Amino acid sequence: MGVRPIWPYLVGFGVLWFLVLMSGVHATIAGVLAALAVPWGQGERHSTLEHLQHAIHPWVMFGIVPLLGFASAGTELRGAVGLIVEPLPLAVMAGPFLGKQIGVFGAIRLADAAGVCCRPEGASWPQIYGASILCGIGFTMSLFIVGLAFPGQPANVDAAKIGILTGSLISALTGWVVLRIASPVPFFDDVEDAKKLFGSKHQH
């Protein structure tokens, strides 16, 4: 209908979330449906979706997601230092930390070598590697899988949660160090400026 202001969508999203929650369906479905309803407006300089994304990004990344992770973990952190050296937490910790960086970075290298896609201009391989390490940060899906893997085994679930939290922390710190050491890319004040630099090869 051509509605571009954000506030009508926010009001609608609040109503949608409440109705989905009361229906018994997981409320995250409301988030997916809400995101699909925001106008993107291909070709627009600043679409409603981009404006909303940029507005909520700091709150989501530095507030909501960390709080969600710790609230969903629901495990006792006292004694975690001694527990982390046990086989189960070590395996769960190594999965996201080692598996993600090997899988993501390896897939990108293979795709580039095979000519399927090209490394974006202005992004070095150390920077891509650092971003691959950051992929090891994860809470929601990891905790969901742990619950499925150890039904009725609260001790194993708690041990696995410690591994998830530790692996995410190590991935965050290691990725930050790698990206700090790697040559920085220019900071873009405008999405269009970034598209001009990355657009040609990123589209492939």
C-alpha cells in the first residue's frame, strides 16, 4: 500500500507478537513474519527495512542477543572453570569454535579457487578468516540442539551449556583479535558507498 513510516509496522508487530504468543506457536515466528512485511524498496537510497535495521542493530547486538543467550542458558556458572575441562563441554566448545571457522573459511576458499565466486574487493583473507571465527558465536540454536540431544539428562545439558557459552566467548575474543590485527577496511557512512566498492564482485 506504499506505507513507508516505521511506526505503523511497529504497532502491527506488537499486536502480531501478542496474538502468536497467545496462540501457543513459538513467538519467534512473529519476528520472521514481521521482517517479511517491511518494505525493502529495491533501488531506494534508504528503504524502510534498512532504516529499521540500522536503528535496532546496536540494541540487538549489544543488549538483546547477549541477554537472550544468558537467560536461555539457565545454568549455574559456579564451578564452571572445573567443569570446562570435562570431555562433553570441551567437545561442545570445540564444535562452534573450530568447526565454524574451518567450515566457513574453507568453503569460501574452495569457492574462490573453483571460480564459483570471488573474494570481495577491499577484504583480505585474514579479515574473512576473522569473520569466519565470529561465526562460532551462537546461543539459541545451540541450546535448542542440546535440549534435543540430552532429553531427561539435566547434568549433561548443563555441561553442554557451559561449553556453548565458553565456545562463544572464545570465538568472539579470537575473532576480534584477528580482525584487529588484519588490515582495516574503510568505514562506510553510506550503504551506497559500500555497494560501489563491493558491488561488482559481491553480486557474483
